[in-house]
Amino acid sequence: MINTSTPTDYKLWEEICYEYTRHIIERYGIETVSKWYIQCFNEPDNDDFFMSYVPEWKLEVRLKEYCKLYTAFVNGILRASEKVCFGGPALAYNLAFLGGFLDYVKENAIRIDFISIHNYAGMSSEMYKKGDMTASELLLQSESRGELVDGGWVDAGGEHVHLFQVGELCQVFNE
């Protein structure tokens, strides 16, 4: 059985993220941990993993809760170290969710170092589209008004965010 519910206390969730990050830094050292890609949750757009009690089509409800989860995650990690690389949302297929999430982090000036999207074998590239847009095109059309540069995404403010797909050979792009 998987617990798919959201935290009842986001301050406690932030504290857990802080303590975990502090622990791995103490155990492995910041030189090692700063090379890792730590993501918040897995497939928040999929009700098998996140908020199974809320239908996937209720995007706004699911997105709002994930954004709260991500914000507390970021705050906890940053309390431990600003050198840690973090991001998400490790989507299964819903690019409307990605668009809403990107708008949220931009509007609220919340740090994100990479964007991850699953690419499952046997799934058509059509599943990774919102209407006629691919994930890359969606990034360009989001409220953030960015551009794809050197395998990453640069928003209008010049911030560089790594973009890669999880589930295939990942090429992580360095700035």
C-alpha cells in the first residue's frame, strides 16, 4: 500500500526535508551531495502516487497541493545548504501540470535547478504533449517566457534550469 496523501503539517514536512538534507550532507559531504539531483516527489500528476483520493482531472486541486509540497521541500533544503541541486516534478504525462508548476515557481520566485519528466518505454510521444505542444514547446509558451539553450531552459530573467527526461539514458546538461 502506498500513502498518496499530502502532509497534514507542511512545517513538519519542511523540517523533515531539512533534517534529511542535513543528514546526507553530514554523511556524504557537500562535495558529493551537491552533484546529486534531488527531486520532490514522483509523478504528482498521477493519482497512483499522489492524492489518489482526488481525480487526475482535478488539476488545479492537485497542482495547488504539489506547489505547497514543493515550496516546503525547497525551504527545508535551503536551510541545510544552498549548494544542493533540486527540482522536479518528475511528471508521468500531464504537461498541463508542468505549465502550471512552472508558472507557480516563476511567480513566487522559488528556485528550481532542473525539470524532470518521465519517458516510459512503449508510450507514444503524443502522451507528452499538451494539445499540439511538446514539453520543450510548453516551456517556451509558459508564463515564464524562457528559451531552450544548451540543453536547458533559460527563463526571461536569465536563470538556467536543466531539463532532462527520467527513464531513458539521461544526459545531464552542465551550464
